[in-house]
Amino acid sequence: MTTILVTGGTGTLGRLVTERLRADGHEVRVLSRHTRPYAVDLREGGPGLDEALDGVETVVHCASSPRGGDEQAADHLIAAARRAGVGHLVYISIVGVDRVPFGYYRSKLAVERRIEESGLGWTVLRATQFHDLVVTVVRGLAKSPVVLLPAGVSDQPVEVAEVADRLAESALAAPAGRVPDMGGPEVRTFDSLARACLRATGRRRPVLSVPLFGKTYRAFRSGGHLAPEQAVGKGTFEEYLARRFGQ
Ligand SMILES: NC(=O)c1ccc[n+]([C@@H]2O[C@H](COP(=O)([O-])OP(=O)(O)OC[C@H]3O[C@@H](n4cnc5c(N)ncnc54)[C@H](OP(=O)(O)O)[C@@H]3O)[C@@H](O)[C@H]2O)c1
């Protein structure tokens, strides 16, 4: 039995990683800003973080906020993990963080670098977008009377449960460095994903693709966030929609 800390263990991914590791009989602690007894804001660190890491062999770092602060959070986590003698830090990143100059991706890349240079044993897995995220984005866009999509952009969503399985396996194996990227089974235009999602959720909205400008859009349009050669995920977006919305 291994003692493992899952940061962000209440999130979409972290919850599933936690379940899998517990089902395998490991002692799993969950850390987030709101989970007792390990309620810690990683951006602030503090004694609660040292308590959470006391006796921990492996950390799976899933906590993240697109609103910022991930670099400070990583600094606090790495420093505390070193003090605690943690042997393995597993990090989930995103495919294309080194190709798409999107603010959140830049900070994920900066966290990868910090982990690589931490002196700890480490594993980094990059995945494409989870099906859940595509639905959240489309539902957000569908609040407007017309759904405006970035023209020419595709996506390759992946089933989060499969990513959780891969992360859990990594957590139980030796540190492996950067492991092969994990992409979903199909590269689809954002337009077709959005239409499928609108159908599944029963929303009727006109969909309009709009060309955007700038480096970030160009990088997304040229597929910097895709991993077609690593289309290893099995669950399709349609299967996910059917499961979630009962089509
Ligand atoms: N979603 C995707 O499509 C996707 C694709 C590839 C990779 N990833 C990566 O996978 C990871 C998890 O994503 P997700 O979608 O599962 O995220 P999520 O559902 O938003 O969950 C984030 C988790 O982090 C915790 N958290 C946030 N800020 C924190 C802080 N300052 N200190 C401590 N805990 C904090 C949250 O709990 P509290 O709010 O209670 O703190 C929550 O448990 C992220 O690193 C993300 O970049 C996501």
C-alpha cells in the first residue's frame, strides 16, 4: 500500500484518480482549498501543506486554476514535497502547452519546467481536452442567441476516466519523466462538436464560425493542441453525450 496525496482530488479528473487509487487499496489523501482535513490553498502553502505531505510517498498534482496562480502553487508544493522526502510527483498537463501561446498554457508549461528541475522523481502526462470541458464551453457559448465559434479550429476530446486510469498507473509506477501524450480517439471540427452537444442538450441555436486574429488563434487553428498521432483514447464524444444526457 502506498500513501498518495492527490491535489485537486475533488475536481473532474482528481476525483476519478482518487477513486481508482483507493479501489486499488492505497491510502489516498485529497487536498483542495475546501477539503478537510487537508484544506490548503496551494498558492499560499503553509503548515497545512506540510501536514498533508507528512509520510506521503507520491503526489498526483491535479489542482489547477485557469484564473492564475499555478506557478506559485507548484513552487509551494515542490518545496514542501522536498521537505517531506516525497519520491514521485506526477503532473497532468495539456497537449500543446509548448506550441500554443495561450496564457493558461504558458503557466502549465512553466509548472512542467519547475517539476522537471525540482530534483524530485517526476512524471508528466499531457492530455487533450476532456469531453466535460467541451460541453462546459459549448453550454457557455450557447447562453447567447447565436453560438459563435472560432473558425477552422478542431479538437480531440478525450474521456477523463481514461486519463485518470493512466495517471493512477503512473502514480504506482517509477518516475518516468515525460510520458507519451494522450489524445482522444477523433479529431473533430469544433463546429461538429458544438452541434452534437447542442443536439444532445436539446438547445436550438444558430451556429456561426468566426475567424479570429492573433498568435494564439493561429496556433489553435494549426492544431497545436492536438495529438493525432497519439489518438489512444477509446471513448468518443458521442458516447459521452449519450451517457451524460441519455440520448
Ligand atoms: N479539463 C480538461 O479538459 C483538461 C485537459 C487536460 C489537462 N487538464 C488538467 O487536468 C487538471 C485537472 O483539471 P480538471 O478539469 O479536473 O479541474 P477542476 O475540475 O477545475 O478541478 C480543479 C481542482 O483543483 C482544486 N484547486 C484549484 N485551485 C486550488 C488551489 N489554489 N489550491 C488547492 N486546490 C486547488 C479544486 O478544488 P477547490 O476549488 O476546492 O480548491 C479542484 O479540486 C488541471 O491541471 C488541468 O490543467 C485538464
